[in-house]
Amino acid sequence: MTIYNFSAGPAVLPKKVLEKAQAEFLNYNHSGMSVMELSHRSKEFDDIIQDAEALLRELMQIPDNYKVLFLQGGASTQFSMLPLNLAKGKKAYYVVAGSWGKKAYTEAVKLSQTIDFEPVLLATSEDSNFDHIPAIPEDGIDPEAAYVHVTTNNTIEGTSLYDLPDTKGVPIVADMSSNILAVNYNVSDFGMIYAGAQKNIGPAGVTIVIIREDLLNNEPALSSMLDYRIQADNHSLYNTPPTFGIYMAKLVFEHVKELGGVAQMEKVNRQKSGLLYDFIDQSDFYSSPVKQATDRSVANIPFVTPNTDLDKAFNQAADEAGFKNIKGHRSVGGMRASLYNAFPIEGVEALLAFMKDFEEEHQ
């Protein structure tokens, strides 16, 4: 039985990448050691992390005045690092269009009890269960504000922000965890981008931070480990980094480059997601909870049947048929197909055939 992994993260990785890592696992580059045994101060690992950065810069066309950091703690740690480094004595605006954006804002509010800054809720769609991207007011943003925080893809709710607001020069900071390298954004439109690796980049454990140099903090942050400037000055080697995860990210970057780069990835992702959206739209049995088609994610596609009992039956039958991890997030229920870069189009086609059979059986 063929297994298709629809997990929202940690997620499917390219088979070619896994095979290369397997081949090099015991003896990396004739070193006689596994990558997991290499010192992070060794020449072998120095080559790995430098190549990873160079490849990411090429893929995303990252300008020279941006630093690229490979950090730990997941994107959730960035919810704290961001205001600690950038927002002291200033306002910080938050667009809350999903559960992760809400967590980022909630963490900012918590920090504001002890750190001198003002988190401001700029826009939210929580009152309708995050079924759309809210209109983002562009007038009234304090020009001296530290940043406007957005989440470019809402993994749980299946919405994406494609058109950025005009913030009149206030830096846009983006949590791009679930559609980095999947949608072709212009890095220079952002002051900072951060992303957990476990969707489109590699295994869990690495966090990518892309930050414009003028935004690096001049005053020390609360902790050296949470200090962007210290991390940048030490080239992500202030302490032992997640060496194997960075190596895997490098292999993924190489793979994406071979496939044609980020623009090609977006083209393929729109093709994959389009097949599923078209099927849902023509069905009287399945429906999408996303209110507006223009907000639909190409990475995470939630859908439901006519009732929760059928949702439960679908998830059980799908799992038995080899469609793994398709159950929706516990906070929203239903189903969710995560179609990241490494997910094959054959898996979408197989899912559509299964959905058609299930509908005919339970209509």
C-alpha cells in the first residue's frame, strides 16, 4: 500500500533528499564521520552552513543587506525574540488571521507587562473563526512603530496573505513557516522573515531568520541566546547549532534549485492545490471553510463533509487506505490536506479518487 503523508508538520520530505542523506549518513564527504558527529567548528560543517546560506540566498533572492540566521527554538521562540530585539519603547502592530498569529500577539501582550513596548491589534478575523484574511487598515499606523507582524500562511485554517499592506515604511515582519519556498515572495518587501523548518525546509529543529541589517538591535537583548545581533555576529554559531537539521536544509535547498527554484515550486503548488479546490467546489458533499477563494492557501487545504460523524468516518477510512495525517487540527476538526513542496501530485490524484468513492458511498 502506498503511503501519502498529509501532515502539517513535521512534514513529508523529498525522497531524493532522504536517499542522499541515507547514503552519506555514516561517512559524510569522506570524513569517516556522520554529519551528526561533526564538530560545528569543523571545516566540513562550516562548508555545510555556508553552502546552505548561499543556496537560500539564491533561491529567495535575498539582498546583501539581510542577514540569514539558522536558530533553534522553533518559530514560537521568535514570538518573544522579535519584540525583545526590535520593539523596546515602540508600538508593534499585529495582524491576527489565524491561531499562530494569535499566539504571536498573545506572547507580545505577555512580554509588554515587563518590557517597555506597546503591542497593538491592527486587524483580526477571530470573530468568524479565522475563515478569511481580515482587511488591514493602512491609515493610522504610527510611522515610528517597530514593525507590523503578519503570518503569510495560516496552517490550521487554510488561508494565506498574498498581497502585503502598504505600511508606509514601517517594516513588515512575517511568520512564513508554512509557505516559505512555496510562494514566491519578494524578500525586500519585508524587514524580517522567520520560519520553522519542518514544513518545506527540513526536519524540526531549525528556525530560519532573514533580517535586514538596519533592524539588528543596538542594545543587548534580555539573553544572549535571544539576541539577533549576537547570533548574526557569530554566524549562527554562538552555541552548538542543530547541525543535522542545517545539513538536511542544505540538501532540500539543492533539490529545490534543481527543480527550478521557488517560482517553479509555486507553479506546481498551485496546480496541486487547484486540483483539490476544483473538486471541492464542484461537490455537494465536501466544502471548504475558507470564506473567500482569493485567501485560499496552496499549502494547507481544510475541508469538511456534511457533518462531524462523516468527518470521523472519512478520517478513519482515509488512514486505513494510506492517507496519513489528514485529520484536521484538533481546534477546528474536519480534514486538512497539507500539500507542501515535497508532496507529490500523484498523492493529490489518489486522494481525489478516494474522496469520490467516499462521497458515492455516503451521499
